[in-house]
Amino acid sequence: MSDSRAVVLLSGGLDSATVLAIALAEGYECHCLSFDYGQRHNTELDFATRLARTMGATSHRIAGIDIGGFGGSALTDHALHVPTQGVQSGIPVTYVPARNTVFLSYALGLAEVLDAADIFIGVNAVDYSGYPDCRPEFIAAFEAMANLATKAGIEGRSLHIRTPLIDLPKEAIIRRGIELGVDYSQTVSCYQLDAEGRACGRCDSCRIRAAGFEAAGVPDPTRYLGG
Amino acid sequence: MSDSRAVVLLSGGLDSATVLAIALAEGYECHCLSFDYGQRHNTELDFATRLARTMGATSHRIAGIDIGGFGGSALTDHALHVPTQGVQSGIPVTYVPARNTVFLSYALGLAEVLDAADIFIGVNAVDYSGYPDCRPEFIAAFEAMANLATKAGIEGRSLHIRTPLIDLPKEAIIRRGIELGVDYSQTVSCYQLDAEGRACGRCDSCRIRAAGFEAAGVPDPTRYLGG
């Protein structure tokens, strides 16, 4: 297992771009993994591909996965409505069942094939407190399971799930990314991005992102619809 | 969460067909899930589809997943050779990295959408002692993680990973299935099944299966190549 090789989950969004910058700054050889899961906002995959290339990742894979077909989330089920009235408490309708579990499981398989000891994921328990699979206790349980699931675990080498953003408010994430040279104009967060990569400005993800730039005192580089 | 609804992982093989029979006999409404992961032996998916229908499953889904593209296993990487010299100790080359983790993660997503409290999987720690993700400690860790990953877990309802075969030798699995009326001629186990569903008779999976029928004192209904 290489100490310097990492799998980085990269969505094309602000958080995962920051995570990639952090992993690169720590000296990891970064192998990025994105998912095409039938998300409404799959223009984000083009952004992920460009970010991986321009930021200096060693490889980038897009895995097609079928969880969208299970339904149950406004992000994949076009019959459900993406809320645009502001962030509510509780588990949002945009929660995709078992999404981070599935994403991390794929990352685990790739880490095993690449002999990588670290998996980086941009989960955040501050802004996404309503998502069960963004909580530190979920990540700890996944890591424990992962170390029993694999050859590496059997052989006594441990694998780590790295969540450098988990406790950070959005403005702190943005400040950290700017220090590391992340170009946030090349990232997208909107749940209902249009084909040109323009954001709606009204969904939860847009609201959290815009508030983050404001709190960080940084001009918001997001391209909004009609903007 | 319905106490009587279950997700059953169904490969088309002897073990998972027996698991489906057990779940049905326990009175569960069974929703089967199979995976197309680029396996050499994907004729097994036709067998899974037929088994789900003839045995009385309520639904059957085949999810296409990309782990085959990661390489690293003789079951998905055609450049690697499926061993036919007999079962060896250690982790076999037919081990697919993180396969059961990925399979169970999908099952978890489907269980959440269907509001099912049980996931049945035919892992076996006797014949597959070389696979890290067939061990009871892995299953227990996955269950603990799953209960933190989901809405149901947050709401205090628990999800169970059911592994009725985990401690059974192959002959005991076969005897149990026969009691329950499983038609094993409609199941396939071979790692290099041909397009007509005929088994090689020489890979580890064929050898374990054939020895099981012999030990159970039951005629082997498997269709072998050249047989």
C-alpha cells in the first residue's frame, strides 16, 4: 500500500474541489473518482473532468451507477420537486438513499486495486446535518467496516477515510480553497444546473454556497441563470 | 419499515437461490437484486431472472455497476486466468475488490427506498474463507455502518443483514434447499460458464459445488461442458 496514493471522490462541486486541493497539497498522488448516477445536475461531471485535469490529478474515472433507478430522491427522481424555498431542518428530499455508502464502497474497491491507503471525501456535517451519511459517526463506522472488507485489512494494513471538511462551515472551506489556489468559478454546486453549467440560485445547495462566499468576504464567481 | 419486506441478493447461483427460498419460507415479500458487473459468467443473470420469477419473488432488478472496470480480479479482468487446479488457501485471484461491500451498499439503498428492514445475502465463511468480505465480522461491521447511514437508522429503526448460510458447509446448504423445494438444475455456480449455461467443472466454484452434492448424497444436476 502506497502511503502517498489516494482515491479522491470528486463531484465537480466546491467541496470536493477543495478536498482535491488539500490532498494534492499534502503530497498525495490523487486518483479521482466521479459518479454518473442519473443525477439531474450531471453537467457537473464535465466540471469534475476539467478540475481533475487542471488541478493535477494523476487519473480520473467516472463510474456509472444505477442507484438513480431505485427512486426516492429529488436529485434522481424527476417526479419529485427540488425545494427552492430555503434550507429546512430534517432529512431533505434531495437526500439520495445510501449515496455516500455506495460512493465510498466504489472508492474502496478502487483503493484496493490501486493499493491506496487513503480515501478523501468532501462530506460536511455542518451544512448537511440532515443527511445521515454525512455524520462523523457514519464515516467512522464505514472506515471500521472497510478495514474488515479488504485484503489490506486482513493483512493488517489500515485504510483511512479522510474528511478534511467535515467540521468546517462553508466560509472556512472557501478560505482554505482560496489559499490553495482553487478556482471556484470552475466548480458547480447547484442541484438543478442547466446544460451550460449555470446555477439556479434558489436550491439549498446554491443558497449554502452563496452564503459561504458572502461570509468569507469573497466575490461569488458562480454563473447564475439570467445572470 | 415493513417487517415482512426483504431485499435478497440473487446471483443465480446455488447459495443465493437457497437464501431466496429461506427468505420466502420465513414469509418475507422478497425484492431481488442482481448485478451486472462485467463478470465473465454473466449468463448467470438469465438464471437469476428465471429463479426470481419461478420461485415467487415480488420484484427483481439488475443493477449495472462499473467495478469490473477497476480490474484486479480474474472474474472481471479477462487478462487474468481463472484457476482450475483446485482450491488453494489465501485470498483467491477470483476475489473481486470490495464486491460484497458494493453489493450490500446497493441493497441498502434499495432497502431504504422500499422501507425493507432485512437484507439477505448468501455469503459463506466455510467455503470462501479466503474472501475477507465473506466473514461474520465484516457482516457485523457492515450492519453497524448501515444503521448509521440511513434515515431508518436515524429514526431508531434497525436494519439487519441476514446471512443464513454463513456457517453452513455446502452439503448442508444443499439439503436445506432441497427441503424447501429449490430446483438446483436452474442454478449456476461456475466462474466460466458458457453462453448456454454449462459449467467448466474445473474452477474452484465448480469443485466446491460438485463436492457439496456428493457429500449431501444428492445427484448433481449441473450441466457440464461436454457432459
